[in-house]
Amino acid sequence: MIQYGYISGVAMVFEAIVFGVIVLAVGYWATMFLMGRRDDVLHGKFVEEEPAAEPPARFMPHVPRARPAPAAPQPNKDSLQALLTVIKRDLHDAARS
């Protein structure tokens, strides 16, 4: 038993599906057009550029090499002793606070 309401509902769903596909297609077209892929929009396929006969020359600017940093002078006994004295004084002051 086919009822009129059932057929009408199926037709409405089919109509909604067709309308949805059309909306998706227009959205895709608009997106590609706005992104600048006008060749894709016009031809309906992704257009790839033909490769050039010879690869383009790459420009590499001359970058001078970095010079190694000069070695730090080796600390002597007097400078190490002075550093140790300053550290002891700072620790003693911090303990008082």
C-alpha cells in the first residue's frame, strides 16, 4: 500500500540531496575562484604547468664564513682565588639575611 505522504517524503529527501550537491559544487567553485585557481574553475580539472626544459638557476648569495671566536684566556690562580673570595662573601651575606 503506497501512501501519498510516503512518496512525497521520499521526493522531498531526493530534492534536498540534489540541492545539497548543487550547493557544495557552487561553494567549491567559489572557493577555488577566490583562491586564484581560475584555471581549475574554468576547466574543471587541476591544471599543472609544464616543466621547463632546463631548471631555473638558483641564486645563492655569498655568505661570509663566521670566524671562530678567540679562545678565552685561561684563569690563573690569583683570579680564581678572588672569585672564590667573592662567592664566600655573597654566601655569608645571604645566610645573614
